Amino acid sequence: MKDLVEGVCPVMLAHGTPLRRARLFNSTIQMQLHSESHQASEETVAHARVYAQSALESEGDAEPASTRCVVSMVRRFHDALG
């Protein structure tokens, strides 16, 4: 699954709509947090940044609202590593 996602991410960054990019990176973050035992790596934090930017660029209200929660969670799990 990770190989499939890694193959899709560059294409989605180049050609995906902001909402589709946000949803892809939200799913990627959830997958990574699960595989990292809820300790967010630098890669997961980077994906959270792309997710936040994409969500803010989308036109709906739902994505930016949930983005704050997801990004806060990722930062908290990342801080747990230090």
C-alpha cells in the first residue's frame, strides 16, 4: 500500500485539485501514524504540512476545519518523540 501511495503522491501534487490532494494526504497521514505506532516522523509532519496547505486552498469549509485537528494531532505525536 505504501508503494502505491508513494507512486500516486507526486502525480497528485502536480495535477490534483486542492481537495483531492488534501484527502490523499489526510489518508497518508492516518496510514503513517498507524504504522509508526502513533509517533509521527518528520515525513508524516511534512505530509501534514501539504495536507494543511491543500485543505486551505480547497473551497469547502469542512476540510480546513478538520485540518486543524489532524495537524495538531500530528504535531503532538511528533513532539512525543523528543
